Amino acid sequence: MEKLIPAVIGSDTLVVKLNNAATTSPFVQTADAVHKFFDSYGALHRGAGPHANKTVEIAEQAIATIREFFGVSAEQAMLYTSNTSAAINELARLMVLTNEDVILTSCIEHTSNNLPWRYNTKAKIVEVSAFSDGSLDMDDLEEKAKKYSKQLKWIAMTGASNLAGFVPDVKRLSAIAHLHGARLFIDAAQLAPHRPINMKKQGIDALAFSAHKIYSPFGLGVLVLPKDMLERTPVDPGGGSIDMISTERILWAPSAERHQTGTWNVVGIVALAESCRIMTNTGWSTILKHERDLIQYAVKRLSGIPDVIHHVPLEKFKAEDRIGTFPFTLKGYHHALVAAILDHEYGIETRAGTICNHRLVRRWFAIDDKTQEKIEERIKNGDRLASYGAVRASLGIFNTTKDIDRLVDALISIQKNGPSLSYKPSPKEETYIPVL
């Protein structure tokens, strides 16, 4: 008997949620588990008593669940941050690298897997080529790994593109990194909700992701990394970092604890563990089949809309193992206006803009340097609508073919009849708002 897809909060409303690559709604069962936890809510590592003891017990069980879900090995530790960006920045600051060392990443990474390496390490950042459909040039990766073999310390890649849906072969990335004595980091913000991850089996040395991408509430990021990286002074010292302090010296807490300062986001940890448990119980075979069927249906329906430009060829989604993120524009319409019309007139949530992947979107619109300079100047002066961009519809575990039909029908209606409301630009907010 096929298992049912778990329900998320708000799925019984008329709103069509197609911005899941940004944020997923929590599972109903996850919210229930959090409310149940509040009955025994107490101090974590900061006191004694029935509630504190129960909180420690629940937190430890939740951590074990998360470790199992991601196949975390005994040689790896987990640190808790506020989101994926914070986790990657912490990893970058924990790396002890010199300007002779090299980190390989791609030229079209999400900014969260780009800026931290540039601003929080001394290492030389070498970019691997990628194609306009968002896929990695694996030949170029292998050539550059070989070229910088003696200096290569890390390969840092996104596990699934937030914009193009491309999913690289993680095992191959790992093999290339380890062949040259380097380590592999995967930004799993988009990968984690859509594909099973086993760090041990896939050879992933470090991983970062956010709970709000995995059907849990906002506020928790997770960084998994080799324990040996923690045998150093913490980059964010504070409460919990030390066992003893005096004017002469500091006695640091054990390595796994000294980097996890302050009071942890236990509610976030409990919620994430529950969402992991729900996905495990649903079964990856059920999740993957549902997603694959939905992507194939979306490709079929989206391909028949006049004047819609798909910036990643729909055949790629049909033939390759991509997650369901579809970037498009509608001829004659600003991308932000399309998103606004979908929102206000059809109750469909999407995302519009360069979507933290500026260089890939710039490539789609063939923006030359001179034009880019003019656009940047207008943005500096407050006109954020001056930017090129696309609309992204991204699928979640709970979406259905009816959601796809709603989107397609809306786009056909806009293309044929135009908007029903009048809109005015709101440049600072990078959107359009209805004129009432």
C-alpha cells in the first residue's frame, strides 16, 4: 500500500505554495510535536530539575534522529546556527587556510556558497565552469582539481541548484576531492528536502542546511563537519565555551562543546528531528516517485504556454535528475510584475528576481558589462526593479497536479487577457503593488 504524503500547515487553504525553494511550510505533525515538547520545556545544560532533565533527554534523542537521517559518521560533529548562510560562514572561519591554499567552487553558486569563502578565508577561490542550464562542467572540475592538486584543500558545491534544479553527482565530487587529498563540502539547503543524504556513504566531509527548507520552522541551521576541525579556539566564543576562566588563562570546554555557545535552539532541533522522522516514515521511494511524477506533469503543462520563456529547457527536467524548480519569464512583462499578478489575482506564491544566483541569471539575459554597470547604478540609487530577473516556481512534497494546473491556467490568462488589476511599481521593495 502506497504511503500518504504528509500534510503541511496551510495546505487546506486556497493559496498555492510554489515558493518552496525559499521556505517550506512545517508539517502538521511537526507543529504538534513542538507543542507537545512545550509541556516539558526547560533549561538545556543550564540547570537541574524535571523539566531541564526532560529537555536534555528530548534534545539528545532529536540530535540522534537528525544524525541518522543524514548519515553522519562518528568522526563528524554537528553545530547549530540560525540558517545555512550562518553555517557556511562558521565553517569558513573554522578553516585554517593560507593564501597558498585553494578552494574549488563553481561560477554559479548560490551567494551563500560563494561570499563566505571570499570574505572569511585567506584561501584562493578558483571557480569551476558551469553551463547555462545550471549544470557543472565536470571536465573542467577535474582539470582544475588536477592543476591545483598540491594546494587544493576543499571542494565546495551546492547539492541542488535553487534556480536550475541541477543535482550533481555527489559521489563523483567526493572522489575527485579525496583523490587530491582535499575535503568535500556540500551546501544541502536544496538537496536535503528532495534527496536522501548519507554523508558516510556519499563521502561528504561537511554539510550545511536549514530546517525551514525541510518542513520545519524558521531559526535553525545545521553545520556538520569533521571533529578534527574543532580542536582549536572557537571562532564565536561565549557562554558554554569554557570550563574555567581566570586572568591568566582559559580552560576551554571539550571540542564538541566549546563551539556551541549560548543556549541552543532546542525547539528548532526538536522540530527538525520530527520532520526527519516524518520523511523517513513516509519513505524516500514514495517521496521521490511523487516528485518525479509531479515534475513530469509540470513539464508537460508548462511546455504549452505561449510567450513563456523557460530559462532552463524543460527537456532537462524530463531527462535528468533535477529537483522541481522552474525559472521562467513572460514576454512583455517585468518578472516582478508577473509574480505580483500571480499573488494578488490568483493566490499563487512564487519568487521573482535574480534569486541569489545573479551570475546565472545575468547569463540568461546576455547582459554585457556596460549594461551591467548601468543597472547597478540604478539599483544603488534605490531602483531595485532595474535588475533583470526571472520568476521561479518551486515544488514541495505536498504539491499536487492541481497546483500546477492553477499556475498554468493563470499564466495563460495573463498572457491572453492581461492583469485584472492596475499595478504600480515599488522599486525599493523590488515588487509591484495593486492600485486600489
